[in-house]
Amino acid sequence: MATEAQRKARNKYNNENNLNKTITFNRKTETDLVEFIEKLDIPLSVYVKELIRKDMKTHE
């Protein structure tokens, strides 16, 4: 178990170096998206990052 100092250090590092964004999918109205996401063979975060990088290249 982490000590209080370790938790504070980890939280400080995460706050300074990581960005978290949340996206919600409605299972009733966005079934096509939900099904696609559930069938991915890579984590959703990896998939989204790849899409963003491809889009960045097209906008250079």
C-alpha cells in the first residue's frame, strides 16, 4: 500500500503530465458506435490517438 507521500507525488505527477477527457456513448441511440468499439482489438484510447494523429497529418 502506498504511503500518503507516495499518493501525493503520484497525483502531482499525473496532474502535471496527463490529460483525461471523457466521452459517453448512448447504448440506445449510438448502437453502431458501441458495437464497433466493443469489437476493437486494441484499446479505445490507442484507436482514438491513432485517429487524431492521422487527422493532424491531413491538416498540416
